[in-house]
Amino acid sequence: MLGGSRTIKLGVLGLFFCGTLYAQEKSLTFEQAAAIAFKQNPLMEQGKLQLKQREQEEKAAWGLYVPRLGLEASYVHLQKDLSIDLSPIRDAITPLYQALGNFGQFSGVPNPDPATNSVMPVLPGNVSTKVMRDKLQAGLTQVMNTNWNQTVQKQNFGRVSAQVVWPLFTGGKIKAANNVAKIRKGEASEQIRVNEAKLMSELVERYYGLCLAYEALDVRKQVLEAMNKHMSDAQKLFDEGIIAKAELLHAKLYHAQADREVKKAQRQLDIVTEALNNTLGEEKLLDIKPASRLFYMKQIEDLVYFQENANRNNAMLKQVDAKHALTKQKIKAAQAEYFPTVAATASYDLYNKNLSLLTPEAMVGVGLKWTLFDGVARTRKVKAAHLISDRVASIKEKASADISMGISKFYQDIQMQMEQLDELNTAMEFATEYVHVRNKAFSEGMATSTEVVDANLAIAKVKIERLKAIYKYDVALAHLLELSGLDDQFLTYMKSESAQFESYQKK
């Protein structure tokens, strides 16, 4: 029957005047009040900030896929220099040099002299032996004079290196983390919708509560005006000796009571005005005069329409769905612990001091870490994650039932208020005629002051009851739309051609 979108209430912002101009205004339509509330109420700002936070977390989770580059610096002090004693090698080769250098026989040694090697390419045996023994003796001398205890790392050393780590396989942990971040962002979006729906219902309660307060004050003023006229008439009739003094005192008594009711209604109006200012997010209290009137519709969609929309659109149910999706990712993350983690690593020394020449400047490799047994902790985590998932599913079932019951309650409340209005229509006709008859009879001395007062109070009571019934109708409609996920359609209902308005204020 009715259409609409959330742009109804948000789009008004573009047409509404700025805050400075509004500070000079006192009269507000419901559309204008909605525009201010959705712009200034802290609840909306909280939701937007949370969504921005989730967006940043989603980007951070995506960063788990890319390599991590960092700098690593270290300075180390050892107890002493690290050295290697190679004396066993010296001791092993020395006897060989000594034996060959003293007793070795050699032949076929190439002639090193370029002037004669063309004629005699190979030295004679005795010459070959002498040449080789001399070389072996020289080698022996070098072996004996060499320091065979070598320092491979000095006591103090430092290095600055660039490190790169790139996860190649994590068993699904990174993917689960990204899914979690995405789901949480969607959950934050639904929280904004929840806040919008709650704010709309609160605004309806307080804006139309202010409408009711103004109407009730005006009705009380009308009663006081009627009591003024009645007391004046009573005074004249008493002065003429037509009525007793008791009748005059009765008129004065109820005049004082009517005056108290006016003051009481004014106090109530001040309280509701402050509450509405709070909903609008106004720092400085404004004297707001609602320009829209209480309204009702004799016919709205059937109950099934709202229940079906709740299943599709209710933001709280969508939040529960997000919670359930999060538990699924928690299960996957727990199951990923069974798999190894594989990562490519690389490092390059940017600077080093006293670092061993045996240590390379650059390294590239692939590492694997796999926990084979952890005391069945992983198994328990997986089972716990499944139990959480089952619990959230149960919560959704309960939430869905509660929302369905709430929709039925508010729908029946709307129907009840319509029944009250139908009955009060007849009561209003009787009360109006009763006042006319009693006023005429009193002026002719045929009715008592009590009867006139009762007639005026009766019509005031009917008027206020009608206003309260319409107010309850509007509040119930707002809550019905909130639970149905249709809170953005409240303005559409209010502007519907079938909407009927009621006011007793004098224009």
C-alpha cells in the first residue's frame, strides 16, 4: 500500500535550513524535526564512527595477504671472541711435508726456464727431485709459521638488516580474518539502521508527545475559559437571588480546579519540550512549537505484511545473522590450526660492524611451522566454536519470535486505539449536546452549577481521551514499523491521503 525509502528522512537534510537559522525558529514540522535529529543526535554519530572503525579494520585484515617488510637491528656482546683451532689439520699434514721434502724422489718436472725448455722440456731426475724437495721445504716452513687458531667472530658485533616475510599458506586463517572483518563492517551498517529505527520511534514519542501536551493545554484552557464564563454567570444569578450561595461557591471551586489543571498541563508541556530537545541533539533548549498534528489512519496493511517485512528487513535480526556468520568463521579459524603455516622469508644486511665474514649479507628461504600435537587444545577450540554457533542460532530463533510477538502487540494496540476512537466519536456528540443543554438550563435557573461543571468536564475528558488514543496510535505505529524494518516509511504514512488529523487548538 505504502512505499518509501530511508532517503525520505535523510533527503530532508538537503532541503532543511542550517542549524544557525533553526536556532531562531520555534515552529517545527515532523519532517524538520526528523532532519535535525538524524543530523545532530549523538546516537547517529556513534554509529557512523563505528562503521568507519570497521572499514579500517577490514583494510587492515586485507594487509595480512601482502608481504611484511621491516628493519631489524641488533648489537651483541659475547663472553669472548669465537675462534676455530685448526692445529689438528697442521699436525696431520706436517709429516707429509717432512717425509717428501727429505726423502721424496721426483721426475718429469717441467723445465721452468724459457731459454732452455724448448731443448730440454723436462728436468733430469736429480734436478727434478731437488726442485720439488725445495718447494716442499718452503711449504713446510709456511705451514709451521701460519697461525692455525683463527678468530671467526669478534666479541662485539652489530648489524642492521631489512627483513621480508610473506605468508604463502596459513590453512585459511588469513581468509577467515578477512571474512570476519567484512562481516563486522556489515554488522556496523546494520547497527546504524538499528539506531535510525530507535531514533525514529523516540522522535515520534516525543514530538507527538509535545503535540499532545499542546492540545491538552489548549483543552484545559478552554475548560478554564468555560469555568470563567460559568462563574461570571453564577455571580450574576446569585446577585439577582436566583441561585443559592452554595451554587456560586461550587462554581468558584471548580474554576480554581480548572486553573490548577492548566498549570499542570503547562508543566507537562515543559517536560516534554526538554525531552524533544534532547532527541534533537540541541545543546541549548528551544521553545519548540510542533507544526504537524496528531494523525491516524482507519486502515493499514494486515498483520502478515508487517511480519513478512520483519523477516526480510529487521536490522536486529540481520545483526544476529552477522553474529552467526562470525561463528562460522571462528570455526574455520579453529580448524585452520590443524594445518601448517608456510612463509617465504628474505633478509639483507644494510650495515654491519665486526660481523663474521662467514655470515652472508643476503638470505632467501621458505619456512614451515606445523604443530603436530598440542594436548587436544585445537579439538576443544573447534568444538567450542560449534557450540557458539549453535547458541547464536538459538538466539536468532528467540529474537525472531520476540519480534513477531512485538509486531502482533503493536498491531493489536493500533486496532484497539481505532476502536476507542470510534466509541469516543459518539461520546463527543453526546458531550457537546450535553454542555449546550446544561448551559442553557443554568442560565434559566433550571440546572445546578454542578451539572454545568460536570458537562464541561465531560467534554474535556472526551477530547483528551481522543488525543491520547491518537497519540498512542502514532507511537504504536512507529514501533510497529521499527520492528518490521519499515521505520523509514513513517513519513509516508503521515503524508498518506487516508491520514486523518485532529486538533482542538484555536487558530
